[in-house]
Amino acid sequence: MKILFDCRYTRFPRHDGISRFTSGLVTALAKLTPVTMIISDKRQLEMLPDLPWVMAPSPTSIAEPFVSRRLNRFDPDVVFTPMQTMGPFGRNFGLVTTVHDLIYYENRTPPRDLAWPIRLVWRLYHLSWAPQRALLGRADAHATVSETTRKLLVRHKLTTHPITVVPNAVDLQVVARDIAPTPDLVYMGSFMPYKNVELLARGMALLPGYTLHLMSRADDATVQRLTDLAPAGSLRFHQGASDEEYAEQLSSATALVSASLNEGFGVPLIEAMAGGTPVVVSNIDIFREIGGDAALFFDPKSPESFAAAVRRLEDTAEWQRRSDRSHVVAGRYSWDRSAAALLQALTAVVETRSQQTARRGPQPVMPEAKDGRERPLAPRR
């Protein structure tokens, strides 16, 4: 089985969420079966494992709708992409696409790093379910990172194809904690409206003595807005911490916190719990799935609920119980397990297509073409 793995979303010189998913999954999948990566820029190879690769246009280029024709020349049995937007027209191979979440149907503000034409298309795409249904209908099967998102795909009837849960896992190098918690809280994530970081800032007024460490890069307007909502000195903006700085901050914090209103997964939860740092998060479906009985939950519309959940961890026994349980819950997630689930999905697609071809029977061929090669006859209309 020849597998092509779409690595064109790999970001350099530093991973983002999709990029980490790509790198972690292709590395683990290559332990199980031969894999060839698809890249669009040779600089991406610095962020990827040492595997065979082929070149294709950038996924944001005008050629993307027809990229499958380009990939046909490599004669794959199946192609996996970590997004759902690979151009399917003219493909001769199995295709498995990925839906990470459906966040932008409720929160239509696109990522700021996209060019304005892409941002416009993004908004238009998310005005209706119809484009999503049409796009997913052109693949053979789909992966998604959580059971929560799988249920949403089914609920909204976005596809009739098989859906396999292929979860995210931990890339961050974490170690078991050996120090007592400090009155520090950690937030890792963007500052888009659905992240609801403003509630965390307001909640700091009810948590005197605590410091909220905001690890991601924030623009000046965001810094000012959040600073105005919180007591003086209660927020610390790290403006894009390295993995090492992030891991060090987690290793001494009371908890990782998030008031998000919508997510597709929750990688920071796994990163924190893997090192024994409890998580205090909004009471939404996906966080209940990921955090399980290790997490503490609060009403994402109530600063008082947030502060009360944090204060539960001031009980040393409660903090230790949550820390110990966090190790267990985080252990459910690994790239090896995710790769095994993905390989089953890819194999099923190849087998199904092979069975469909066998049922159709051999294609009639002309005895001799002008260039000396046999060619299929066109089907009769």
C-alpha cells in the first residue's frame, strides 16, 4: 500500500497546531508502514522526520482544486491530508481528509495570518453547511481529532463516509512534577473571541495573590484590553514563550486554565496533565471528553465560577489528587495510538476501493494505441 501524507501545512520555523499534528502523526505512522510526505516548500523538511517526499503546489495556491491530478503521477493507493480542503478533482487514489473542528461556523473570524482573499473565502465558506458537505463528499473517508467533533459531523449530516477519531497527542517534553504549586495560572492559546480570555482576566479580581501567565503572542490592543479588565500586576504576557519556557512555567503552576467557548480538541490540557499540572477549564463538551475526571470545570460566563474552581486546588489533598489523576488521563493520548487508528482507516479505504474495482471488472482496452501503449476505451454513453 503506497501512502502519501500531506505535509504541506507544516509551518516553519515553528509549529502551529495543524503543523504539530502533521509532524507527530506522520512520524508515528512511518513506524508502522512506509510513508511518503507531500511538501510544498523544502524548508518544511526541517520540521519533519527523515522520510521520502514529493513536491506539490502550496495548499493556498490557485492550483489547489486540481492538486489531485498532480499527485496521480506518484501512483498512490491513498492520500491522507490533515485538512479537509485538498482539491479532489481528477484523483485516481483513495482520499482521507481531516476535520479538526466546526468552530468557525459559530465564530467566523478567520486566522489573522491568512491573506485577505483567503480570509474572504473563509468567511463565505462558513456561511452555510453546503460547501462543507460538498467538499467532504468528494473524499472516501475522514479523520477527526475527537469524539465530540465526530458527533457534530454526524448531527449536522455533513458526510455519509466513515469517520475515524485520530486524536492529538503531546509533543511537548514534559516531566513529572516534583515541586509544590505556586499561585500561578497558565493560559496557552490564541486571543480570538471564542477563546474567552476576557473572562479569565476578570476572574483575577477574585483571586488576589495569583498571577495569570499568558504564553502566546498578543498584539498591543489585546494586551491593553485584558490589562484593563484585571487587577494591576495580575497578568504577565510572555509574548510567545518557547516550548522550554512553557514547560517550565507549567511545572510550577497551580493549574492550566481555559475559558474557551468552543474547541476541536484541547492540546494544552494534555500537555499540562502529562506533567501532573491540573487543568481548570470551561464546562464544554470537548473539555469534558479530554479532561475527564481529572479536570475541574466552571461556567465560562461566570468569573465567580472560574475563581471558585481555582480555589478548590488550594486544598493540598485536592490538588494532589487532581495531579495524580491527570497523569492517568493524559496517558490515553499518544501519537502511536493515533497512527494505528489512522492506518486502519487508510487500509479500509484501499480495500474498499479495490473491492469496488473488482466488482466493475476489467476495463476494456484498445489493442494498440498510436504511441504503442494500450489505453482504456471511453465508456459508452
